[in-house]
Amino acid sequence: MTTTNGIVTATIRTTYTKAVATPKGPITASRAIAMFDCAKKQVAVKESIIWHDERKGIIYEKRAPTQPGFGPAFTSNFSGVALAHLCQAPPT
């Protein structure tokens, strides 16, 4: 995790306790490198990978936008949970 100009950049890894069924086969994990603007409560994903089998290196989908754009963080996925955790005020 790094912080530059109020933007926190972090790698977020999620493993699923139960594989999620998709038409292309089950997915078991995901990883995202994202930037979190704590002041604006926004997130920009630099890269995301969804895995069929992370241990074997079998990728379901990989995305890396040329120019990531900031948008709202959603509580229904990793972005809202990560934003709340990464942007909490340090203890005084």
C-alpha cells in the first residue's frame, strides 16, 4: 500500500469460500490493484484479474484500463469495504 497526494494505492485479493458458477466455468478468486481517493470516497481500478484457479494460474478474465477513471465505491463489492478500511482515520 502506498499513499501519494491523498490517494491510497493498494492490491486487494479476494478468495471465495465457495466457487461462483459462470457460463465459462467456476471462479474462485479475484485480485485488483486500485487507487482510493479517501477525500472524495472514490475508487479507480488499475488492473483486475478474476481467476478460475489462482493456484494453477488459470485466468477467467483480466482487465487493465489504459487510463483508470475514478468513480463511486460500491458496498456490494470489494471497493466499498477496501475504501472504508484503507481510509479510516489513524488512531490518535
